[in-house]
Amino acid sequence: MREIKFRAWDKKDKAMREVVGIDFISKSVLLANILPNIKIESYRRNFSDVVLMEYIGIKDALGNEIYEGDVIENRENGDKINFGHGQCWIFDTRRLKKYRVIGNVFENPELVSGL
């Protein structure tokens, strides 16, 4: 069974955050902001103020977790793949050993302009 976890793009702060909890009753998400001095600050955002991205259960060639919204690149030929929302990808995970995460659609929108 794969690990279920999320991250979120905070539309207000324009920053990627770790999701600590999801409250479906209040329609909010508890986000964590890890500051440089290792202090963890958490806060709530309404569903409308974030974009949730789920971990797809696979790591890239360097051991980085791949989430929805990530852009990965083939280290051998430079081909790129965008893990967009609602898309279904079926992979031979051995092939993914050639790929690495190079960014995501929110922090690096220039990566998807040519896809």
C-alpha cells in the first residue's frame, strides 16, 4: 500500500507548503511552513485558497517524491512530463529511474509553457 500524503500551493502566500491536516467539515487545510531556523509554523487556509497535490507514491531517480503538479525530466534525453491534476499515468517504475523532478507548475510555470 502506498503512503497517502499531500502538499499544497498556498494561493495567498504563493508558496508550496506541507499539508498537516485536511478538515472536510470546515473545508480548510492545516499547512506547515518550515522556517530556516527549523521552526515549524502552522496555519489554516480555506479550500478555495489552496491547490492540493497528492503524492503519487513514486520517487524519482534521486529519491525525491513525485507529486501532482511536478514536472520531471528524462536525464538521458531531456524529455519532460507534467503530472497534471486529474491525469492518469501508468508507468513502468523502472523507467522512472531515468527521471528527476525539476520543478512544479506553480513555482516554475516556465517549465510547462513548452509542453
